[in-house]
Amino acid sequence: MTLILPRFSMGIGDRFAHQGKAQLAAFVRARQLGVDVAPVWNKSNREHNIVHSEPPAVRAEADAATKALGWTAPYFVDADHIGIKTVDRFVDTADFFTLDVADFIAKPAAEDDIRAFVAAHAKYAGSLRVPGIDAALDVTPARIESIARKYLFAVQEAGRIYRHVAAKKGEGRFVPEVSMDETDQPQTPIELLFILAAIAAERIPVQTIAPKFTGRFNKGVDYVGDVRQFEREFNDDLCVIAFAVKEFGLPANLKLSVHSGSDKFSIYPVMRKAVRKHGAGLHLKTAGTTWLEELIGLASAGREGLAIARDVYAQALGRFDELTAPYATVIDVDRSKLPGASDVAAWTGDQYVSALRHDPSNPAYNPSFRQLLHVAFKVAAQMESRYTDALKRFESVVAQNVTENIYDRHLKPVFVDKD
Ligand SMILES: [Zn+2]
């Protein structure tokens, strides 16, 4: 029996593996309202390396949380952004694999393979009509060839990773996602169409595809870009996927995966509307916001909690270049907007929370402060038990913030709200 990812799913990250139950509580709330969203606990290889955790810990956390809350609906554990070199440590315990081939875009495939791909898809040249898209797509043999030159090798790499995992786990025992989001240039709907053609030819039973969308998807802050252009592209992508499923025989539940970098509030209503209009599915991946809610909970708890929150910031400021460098393409921190460490050392818990919590209506909200802390989880990891003991000591206030964040700011606007 093939493992099937349900129509709606949401990826949740938990850097320190203490918030599984608090995260799941948000999904329980949605379910009580009749909205089924499958939780997918995701953690990348890079994250494991930074916090010195191992993939089986994510499985243990997910199993424990679902057991504790009596969750009987599907849930998954995602080996997030893995490649052929990093996948092995995930194979036993993950059942969702994000095959990240962004680094292989524009690498040359064999000339014979490119020729064969162009010939096999020549019938789509001319003005191609995709149901749901008003204008015909302008597809020419030259266009197909240039798409093959840019993406065929990357899709072949996804095939290599897929087969590597399938050989160990067995076909159908895991959900494959193909991701190309961590790159500079967005993929157009036409490119997506032929990427899916290549994925089908490579015989990857892909259930979610994560393209790079137009606009900036910075970590933990709102979308920056033209919302109407995003809306057009997103709608077109949904139509392309429905077309590709029929045309290329891809799995019927294939859906878009939005690697949002979390908190893309201004495009959430657009996504909700489009998904409903097209009867489509959606995977929404978030990652670092739970860790920020831990800081918010600690800061509002006061005492040692607030001391830790201030200390994390002071150290993050002192290690600015080291912490931000790996994320340079996905954060926009304005250093002139960062408060000094001595200012923050004098802040109350409320001041800290107001600056950090993603509430655009609060004038004290500071996106630069938030983004720096978003990438500063390494600092907390290095505090070791000082940090994790505080998570335990202040569990209830932290958990409340974690649950509310996932429910109120993500699940509700994307999956629950009525128009
Ligand atoms: Zn991603």
C-alpha cells in the first residue's frame, strides 16, 4: 500500500524537540472544526548539525506527541532538504523525503538525454492550452530545449536520490517531494510543466513539488513582492499541476509545497482562495517560528526565562556575521534597526515580546530583531541544559505561545478561515 500525503498538510519544525505536543495541539484545534491538516515534522540536515541532534529524535518526538494527544490521523516525519550525500542518516526514521536538487539546476545533462527529452515533448510545441489558464502557453522546441538544459540534470539527480531511498525503504513506503526553491531565480509555470514532465519520465512518484516562487521569502517575516503577480503565478502553477497529473500520469494527489520561510501572511489569503477555487491540495512548510515562540514564552515568563532571552540576543549581536552568513539569501536584516545589547538587557519581558512577535499591527514589532533571532538558534543550542531546562521549567507559557502561533497565524488563515 502506498503511503499517501493527504490533501492538506503543514510542515512544522522544532529545533530543540520540546514542542511536539504544543505544535500538534494546533492541528487538533483545526480538526475539531472539521479541517484536516496532516502535521509533518521537518528538520534539515543542516539543522541537525547545528543543534547536534539525530534524525531518529524527530520520529521519537512525533510518535510521542501523537500518542500523548491521541492523534489517529496521518502524520509524517520529513527528511528536509536532503541530497544523496546527506540522506542516509534519515532513511530509517523518515517517511517523507524532500529531495533538494536546487544546486544541480543549470548543470549540463548528457546531450543525448536533452535531445531525447525535446523529441519526446515536441508535441507540446505551438500554443499549448492548459485548462484554467486564460492565455495559451508559448511553447516552442527551443523553449523546451532551454528548459531541459536548465533542469534535466537536476531532475535526474532527484531520480538518483529517489531510487537510493526506495532501494532501502521500498517503493511507496515514503512520500517524495522534489524541491528547487533554494535558488535565485523563480521557475515559471511553463518551466514547472516541463520539470514535471521530466520527473514523470524519471519515474519519481512525486507527491509534492516545491518550486521557487516570484518574490522574496525571507525567514520568519512577511512576503516581499508583488502579491498580484504571485497570485497569477500560483494559480497557473495549480493548473499546470492538474494538467501534468493527467498528461504525464503523475500521482493524483500531487500538490504544491510552499517553502514559505514561515509567516507569509500577505499571501496566505491568496493561497487559500486559489486552493479552494481549483480543488487543489497544499503543503505549507514552516520551520523556525516555533523556536521564536520559545523565546517569546521565555521572555514573558520573566526571571531566568527573560535573562536567557536577553542573553541569546546579546550573543547573537556579537556573532552577527557568523550567524547570518549561511542564510544571507533568505534574510534582510537592517543593522541600523537592531537595538543595542545593553538596551535589550534593560527591556521588560513585554518589550522583548513586542519586538519579536510577528504582529505587523504592533508599532514595536521589529523585523530585523526577529530575523537575527531566527537564525540565532545556534546560540541557544550552545547554552545546552541552561536553555532546555528553562523550556521545561516554563513549559506552559512556552507551549501556549507555540500552539497559538501555529493555529492563529498559520493553520487558521490558510486552511480554516471561510471567505
Ligand atoms: Zn525549502
